[in-house]
Amino acid sequence: QKEVEQNSGPLSVPEGAIASLNCTYSDRGSQSFFWYRQYSGKSPELIMFIYSNGDKEDGRFTAQLNKASQYVSLLIRDSQPSDSATYLCAVLVNSGYALNFGKGTSLLVTP
Amino acid sequence: ETGVTQSPTHLIKTRGQQVTLRCSSQSGHNTVSWYQQALGQGPQFIFQYYREEENGRGNFPPRFSGLQFPNYSSELNVNALELDDSALYLCASSTGASGGNTIYFGEGSWLTVV
């Protein structure tokens, strides 16, 4: 079973700070990487995906991918209390039809 | 709003019973995947349907089965329910057999087995 690892947290950051969420994966052949946000009792909501090495920005969110280090991260700038949720990292497996998820990192943004 | 709808939203079943969960995919999406999310865990892939055929399967026993219909809607059936089947069941739709770059989840069906 290919692994996707995330720190379970909770990661606590003050409002307005940058939250940094990290994810490592074991399948070197992985090509597509996704970040989902999941509020308690709700389903995962797609934040963004990334394919290429480097950074991809979307509003307050930046995904960073380093395939050599098998590492993907999500930065949230100007964190808001409404960002408090569990963040799931997912990797599209080689076959291309299934997402392999980490267990998620719980983020708490304190006012 | 992802355009992926699931029903029912909540249900309670007794161990040994059977359950059917339903999913309508986003317009234009011909691929439907099902995931099981236990409390405190990430979603686990059950299987995927593409153009009415099972396209891939995760590590779930045969009592988990599914269907996809010509309109791309889908069902997940679970027979002989066990207590460990209690979870959030998620349907995800996308384009193409390889998943594509937009994989959206529905609101999920919460199943409790007692």
C-alpha cells in the first residue's frame, strides 16, 4: 500500500498568520496531488491540485510540490478562523483512477 | 456546490442487513468513485465506475458492490453489514477513466450500523 503521510496536528496558528501544512508520499511515480478541506461533519471540499514541481497559487492558498523529495505542502496566508478544519492531502495513484489520502491535519486558527 | 448529490444523507441499519446508497454525478462527468471514511481517517477508495463498467477497486470485500447507470448516476450496495461499516460514504465524480484534474465529492451518506 502506497503511503501518504500527514501530521495529525492540531496545528494552531493565530489569525493573520501563515499556516503551513505538509504531506509526504511514498509512490515515486505519483503525478497528481490534491488538497481538500473538510469541516467537521462535512464532506471534503477541493481546494486545489498540482502536477508540476514548484508553486501554484490560488488566492490565499499556495501549493508547493517537490517530486524529488516526494513532498507536497499547502500554505494558507492571512489565516482566518473560518480556515479551521481538517486538511486532507491526496495523491492520484499510478493507475490514475483512485485517490490515496492521508489521515489529514487538523488546523485551528485562533482569533 | 459541487453538483454531486447523494442520498440518503443519514441512515441507521442493523448488523447483517443490506444497504443501497445513491449518487448523481456532476453534469458531464462520466466517472464515479466511491470512498469510505471512518471517523478520524482519510477516505479509502472502494471502487470506480467509468461508462457503466467497474474501472478499479480498492481493498474492500465483494459484499461491497456497485452499479453505474447510462445517465452516469451510481449506486453502492453493501451486503451483510458489519459494525465496522459505520462510516461516511462519499461519492466523487470526475471526467475520464483516469480521474482528471477535478475530482469533486458529494455531501456524503452517514451510515451507522448497530
